[in-house]
Amino acid sequence: MDPAIEKVMKIYFAASIRGGRDYVQDYKAIISQLNTYGNVLTEHIADDKLDDRGENIFENAIFERDTGWLRESDIIVAEVTQPSLGVGYEIALGESLGKRIICLFKQKSGNLSAMIKGNRNIEVLEYTSVNELPAIFKQVFQ
């Protein structure tokens, strides 16, 4: 394929919004790294102005937009350190759509749900610092 017309990978990044914003600085670093491998469809997740009340748009509009992005994506990368019902839903939908799913979990931050950790269709990658992300993503996207 001609590199000039090569398809750009579409990456769906999932992380907690209404479940808590404790790791938003990590989300920024993750999105920055993911942008070197493709187009991150959900860059708004790292917006400092976004708090645990979520976006100021109707919930059904968020649902339609985000499930559309999930369907369109080539891969799902989810930061699962902060538990979130929405992220769990996105992971399950991604699995049902046959998407490759990478879950990032910050070590020593608590216990990861067995429904994620025990699922053979999900690649769980643990990290201790965002400084480890370049090496992690190099392996994921090789």
C-alpha cells in the first residue's frame, strides 16, 4: 500500500470521567503517547475542565457518539485504575464487536476487577509510572 494513503489507526481511549478524575494527568500522558500511533477519537477525556459531572451535553448524545466511535475504532485502550461503570460498558461492547482491547492498570493502586483481569480477550498491562508508556506502547503497536 502507498504510505501516502495508508489508513490511520483509530484509537478509542477509555478512562473514568464520572467515576472520578484522580488520574487525569496520566490520561494526558497516555493520549499523548497514543497520538504517535494513530488518531485518538476521545481526546476530550484528558480535558482539565472536565470534572466528574461529565460533559454538558445530553446523555443519549454521549452514548450515540461514543458507541459510534467504538464501532469505528481499530483498537480500544482503557485506563482502568479508577473504577468506572462506563469504561466497563465500553470494554464489554468492544469485546462484543471483536475489538482488540488493552487495559492499563497502575500497580499498587488497588485491586483490578476479576471481570477484566480474568478475561482472556483483554490484554492487561500494568505500569507504575507514565514514563513506562513509550516502551509499553511500542510493544502493543509493533
